[in-house]
Amino acid sequence: MEEQPFDPREAEQKELDLLNSRGMFFEVPKRWTGSLSKTKLRKFHIKSPPLGVMDRLSDEYIKLDLDEELLEKDPYLKEAKNLTKKHTKRCARIVAIAVLGNSPLFRFIFPFLADYFYWRINSRMLFKLTLIILQMSYYGDFINSIRYLSAARRTTTPQMPETQLMEDLNIED
């Protein structure tokens, strides 16, 4: 069998598909481990979110207002500290939403889990989790779905479906 040349884009897509199918585990220190506890870490699992969870996440993202110009102008990090005060709880909420997904107990567990993450996740871990949550959400695919289903692509518009699909996917003959 002939070996195919390495395609970095295809490799990245396969890795993302694997990440989405299995999800991702991360560990957070427990509040109190006591002398009888065998482990000092608690394990959490983030899976690829369904549309309803993406909606919850987007609701939180929209409330994160950030002025890049103020951050660049402020040499003493005053604006960064103001943003930290304003958005740390929201960031903990985002992680809790991603972890709980569409759990039937979401309404009951969410406030406790968000508070837990608020006191246990540091900024470096938050950054890593943010990247993973965004990658697993596949917002690009969602936007492409909206584009494909939009009014500009009505089924009554006369066009060759194969030709239009090839144009959408940037495929040349």
C-alpha cells in the first residue's frame, strides 16, 4: 500500500475529532483532603457540547466585555485588575457549564460547581481550559451550518446543488 504524504491540516482535524469523541479530563485540587483521603485531586470531564450547551456558553461569552486599547495603554495593569475583579466568577461559570453539559441536575449543581472552580482554578489552567472548550465547541462548523441554511441558500433558488456545495467547500474540479 502506498503511503500518503503527511497533511498537517488533516492530522489536526483527526486530533480534534478524537478529542471531541473522547472528551478531555482535567484535575483540580480538592478543598479539604483530610488524612483519610487517598487523592488530593478531583477529576472532571469536558465533552463536545450540544447546541443547548453552546447557547449557554455563548450567553456567558457575550457578557465578557473587554477593551483591548485600555489594556495596552495601562502600564500598571490597573485595567487588567479591574477585568479580573469583574470577570473571574463568569470564567468559573463558563468552566462549570462546559463540565456539566446538559446534565439533568444542571440547575442544582451549577452554582456549587461554579463556586468550586472559582476557588480552585488558577489563571494558567483557565487559559488551557478556555482553549479546549472553544476547540470542542466547533463554532466554525456551527457558523457554516447557519450559512448553508440561511435565506441566501433557499431551496427554491435555481442552482446546481453540487456546484454550490463545491463552491462552499472551496473545491476545484
